[in-house]
Amino acid sequence: LQAPVSDQESLARTPEVESYLAFARACADPAGTLMPKPAHYCPITCERYLSLFDDSGAGADDLFSSYLTDDQLRERLGHLQGTETLVAFSLADEYVPESVDKPKLAARLARACGPRAESLLLAGASHSLAQPEDGSAQRAFVEAVVRVVGEAVARREGAGGAGAPAPAAAE
């Protein structure tokens, strides 16, 4: 997971946004009704808008919010149990509010993903890893991905799993 961000927490809570949330909540057919065009950068149903942006914690698409409980995070990310997972968190991510304790959230997300997950904190990194300009965040991320994937392949090969080579043919 590179730069996991809460859609709800990244959205500025302006009066305009509150009016869009009220519109979506009041909609008689949330799955079949589109939000007004200015509400989002692409067409989105009222149902999806609420799933992403309502701060109740009930939205199925609210995966990375810092206000979710550990149990809620496990419900949303627990399907990754048994899968090698890297939670790469950009510490200067422009979409994560300053009020969020980024190292703590990264650790919570990794725990929710299961025992084969780990967090990587990328100092000075922007959401897209374009910063810092020296490429250090990009290099650290790629090196961590290569290591995690290599360990996953080695583990599967050692266990005779899906990645294991076929036995040599008898000559």
C-alpha cells in the first residue's frame, strides 16, 4: 500500500462539502443518483460519496482513516492476512492532515493487514514520492518492494508453493 490516505480526512470540511454530504444523505435512491458535478472531480453516486467522505466510519470505502478503531481496520484490511504487505507511508504526504500521527497510523494499518505486513516510513516524501527531489523516497520505496517481493517468492518456493519451480524432468 503506497501512500494510504483517508479520503474523508483529506477533504477540507467546508460548508460546501457539508451541503454535499447533506444532499447525499437525503437522497431517496443513493445508489442510482449522481452527486452534483462540483462535488467531485469525476461522476460519483451519492452512495459512493458517503462511503468515501462521511466521517461516521461506516463507509465500506473508508479504509485508512485515523479515527477508525483497530477492529474496524482489521475488518477492512484483514483480507490481507497471509499476504506479504508493505504499508509505505509518506511522512510529508500533502493529503494527510498534520493532526494525524503518521507513524502511529502506519503501524496500525500494518497490524490490521496481518503478521506478514510491515510499515515503511518515508521521511520527507510527498504523496506521489516526487519529493524529496533527490529521489531518496523513490529509491527507499523500490528497494523495500523488491525486498518484500523477494522474501515472498523465497517463502513460497521454500514451501513448495505456487511460485516453486517445477521438478526437473527425468532424463
